[in-house]
Amino acid sequence: MELFKTKKELEFALDRERNAGHSVGFVPTMGALHEGHLSLVARAGAENDTVVVSIFVNPNQFNDPNDLKHYPRTLESDLALLGSLRCDYLFFPDVTEIYPEPDTRKFDFGALERVMEGRFRPGHFNGVAQVVSRLFDIVRPDKAYFGQKDFQQCSIIKKMCILLKSPIVIVPCDIVRERDGLAMSSRNSLLTAAHKAVAPQIYRILQEAQQESVFSTPEEVKMGVYDKIGKIALLRLEYFEIVDELTLQPIASWEQEGTKVGCIAVYAGQVRLIDNLVFDK
């Protein structure tokens, strides 16, 4: 694994790979790596000749300065984890390398960004698009891999590629979970023992909602989730929506065409957790 801090060095190495006819798979991350990230790296390695991983905590996608300040940074352990897989190039730039000058670009994702994460984290997806597009310009991968835990983000990045007329293939990958069902997240390391003990209830309640969808309306299922989370003292529900997989708009009926996805955001103390589950209808 070769390590690069500057885009010039990485671009030179990747030009060499492309000139040799090698395909490039890319896994952008913010570090604090876990098995979920490693599953993306493994898949990129199975589908490409060359694997690039980036670690960059992007300040432009944090609308809460405290969230940015406390986001876990664990470069030493990240390097050890990546050493167990085939990661050919690791890119870990400074902020000035990604943003040599302020990025003032504004992306219009329409209705995709006005619900769920976009509603509660204004400006978040514009910051995501800024950094991902910058990284895509540097790495120029054939395929890029993203975890489905960030379901809405995957949709936004696909839309970004359409807006920018980018040929990069976006590969969504399945959520990886702890044994207790909690979706793996870098933020899990910030949970207190008490909050870590109750956080798996989020996935359990999603599963129950999926089962209840057989005999309940979408609104009844939604209200049931609000009620169940509300009874757990250490959890606070921010939103739960059942949305169309493509439009991300809340559904009114199970008879609507298309795949339905239940998406949730919950605070466990000060730690914000998101998850989702496909509703098979």
C-alpha cells in the first residue's frame, strides 16, 4: 500500500495504472474504519485491478461544528485495518489539498435533498457533492463504492454524476451490521456503554415495522415506530419515513409501484445514528 498526501503524487501513480490498462476502484471514506468500510474495499478489490481508498474528514458536510470537532480520527488503526486487504493506494490529504480555495459551487438535487437527511441537515448534501466530485476529479475511478447505510447519500451521488455527466459507476453495497443488529458506523465508537446497549433496538424496531407492513398502512407503520422509539428513554427519534427507492418521497400506499425503503435517524445521547431497511411489498 502506497500512501499519498498530495493529489499530484496520486494522479501520477494512477496515470501509470491507467496507461497499463488497469481498472480503478475507489472507496472514499472519512476514516475511523470498521468492517463496513472493509467490505467496500474488498468488493473494490474483487472487481478492479487497482484499489484506491481516501481518508478525509470533509468540513463542508458538517452543519454542526461540534459534530465535526468530535468526529473520530484514527489514522493509525485505519492503516492497520487496510493492511489486511488489498488497498494499493491510500490518499489522506489535508483540507487545503482538497480545497485550495473555498468551494462555492451549489448543486441542485431537487426533491432528493429536501427530505430526511436534507431536511434536518441543511447544506449537508451540497458539502458531500463538493468533496466527492473533487475526489472523483483526482482519482478518476471506473467504479466508486458506497455503503447503503447512507441510503439517501447514494441517491444524491448518483444524481451528481448525472448532473456532471460523469461516466463513473456508483456501486451501492449492503449494510454491514454488528452481531446485535446495529448498523456499523464510525460514530458507534462515540456511544456510551448505556447507549450502545439500547442502540440495537433501532434495527429491531425497523424489522418489526417491516413485518407490520403486511397488515398496516404506511402511516400506521410510521406511527408505530415513533411510539416504540419514544418509549426507550435513551433514544430520541429525529425522523422515520417510508419512501420510494428512486424518488425518496414518502409513500401514501403500499400499492404504489417501486421498492419501498424505511429510513430512520435516531439520537442515542449526543450521537446521531441512521439506518434503513427495504420493505418487501
